[in-house]
Amino acid sequence: MLSRTADSLFWLSRYVERADYLARVLEAASRLSALPKAYGSGGNEWESALATAGCIDAFHQVHETPDAATVIDFLAFSDQNPSSIRRCLETARTNARAVRTAITTEMWQAINSAWLELPTMAARATDPDSLMEFLDWVKEISLRFDGSGYRTMLRNDAYWFSRLGIFIERADNTARILDVKYHVLLPEHAVVGGGIDYSQWAAILRAVSALTSYHWVYRQGLQPWLIADLLILNEQMPRSLTSCYSAIVANLERLSSAYGRHGESQRLARSIHVQLENSRIDQIFQGGLHEFITSFTTNNNRLGAAVAAQYLS
């Protein structure tokens, strides 16, 4: 496969996954902002959405104050934000068009129809109810694209590069939302495990479709260390870091077998996966959750760079 084809497949999947994640971030912020002040997070829900998306500096180049209107516009629709939902879908469609013969008809229709429907859906997102309808639509696009790829693509290098993009992006997103929860969202005066904390975790778990899974696994009230355990170490949870890296290692191994050699990306992915498998949540908290996640995101970015150097350039 040509490196430019692999690159387009990799980034096509990353941008669709990123659009889905931004929709989930905005949904969580919207739900938290609607809570009564006694149970909310002190008014910094929209700032936390920007922090989770990694867009605070870019936002302040365009807007002064993060509030519902400015953050929703910036993360969902703005052309000045290269990672807005609109720009993600546009870039995904551009990549899909470049590899039209490497993806299936169903995958192309999912992303192309999303781009064609976007102006109509965006124009309707003018109130909270319509916004939720728009965000649900974005998540549905991701499900259609991901599901059609899973059900219709040949299990060859095109499929493996596509899945690599999904899981590297998903791991980064899960790590971000955990880190921001502990360092931005909870006010300094609030008690960890209190009413504010519970409401925030419930909204975040709903946003990442993990609330039901949490109760199935732990069968008790929301506890920060158990939520971190679910989203970091529990391989049964599709968005957990360990689950993402199980899939990353498997797909990189298939690529190495297909191309006849291992490289830096395989070695680094296995190293990160082994570290996750050998970690315990009590050890992570003792060493500092923020420090653990910072190290993980650095290594995840290194893996993305290693994949690019080995296969995409």
C-alpha cells in the first residue's frame, strides 16, 4: 500500500473519532451547565470542555470569555478551529475521497452524507434541545462509519491502518477527559466524592456511554478510583486505555506480519500495553493520576509519530 493511502486511512478514522469525542464533550458540558448551582461545578463547565479538547489557547485567540454560545460555536462549527466538529468532518471527507477505492461504499456514504447533511443540522442547533439532537447525530455518524468499516472491509492493511487511527485517537481522548476531570472541573472548595463530584462523574460517564458498564462491573455508587480503574485498566471497557492498546498492538502485529518486519511502533505499543497491564489503580493514585496520564499521553503521541515515520511518510 502507498504511504499516502495509509496516511489518509489513518487520519480519516482519527478525525471521525475526534468528531464523536467532541460531541460527547459538549454533551457533558451541556448537561453539567443545566444542573442547579447547588449540584453544578461552579460555572467552569465550558472552560473544562475547551481544556478537554485541548483548545483553550486557540479559543482565546478568537473569543474572550468561555460561555455556552462561544464554546459550542468554537468546538462544533468554527472554521477558525481546525479541530471543530465541522472541520473534523470536512477533513475526514477529504481523506475519504482520496482513498475512495480503499474503503467500502457504505463507509463512503456514511461520511459523504454526513458532510452533505451538516449545514442543515448545524442551522437547527439553536437551542438546548436542538443542540442535543445535533450531538446525537454526530455520534450516530461515527457509529455508522465505524460499524460499516467493521462489517464490510476486508481484513487487510487498509482495515488495520483504519483501526489504528480509531484506537490511538480514542486512547488520547479517554486520557484527556480523565485528566481534566481531576484538574479543572471540580472546584477547589468542593469535596471529592460529594454531590458536585457525583453529578460530574455521572454526566461524564453518560457522555462516554460508560455509566451502565460501571454499575455492571462494580455494583456500587460512583467512586473516583473505580471510575479511573474502569477507564484506564479494565480491558472489557471499549474506551479504556488498556482496551485501546490491546487493539493497537493486535493491529500493528498484523501489519508487521503483512510487511515482514517489526519496527519502533510495534516495540513502543507493546511497551505501553505491558505497562498498563502491570499497573494497579492504587499504585496509579499513589504516584499521581495526573502524572500517570501525562506520561501516557506523551507516549501515545510518540506512538502516533512512530507509526507515521514507519508507515505513513
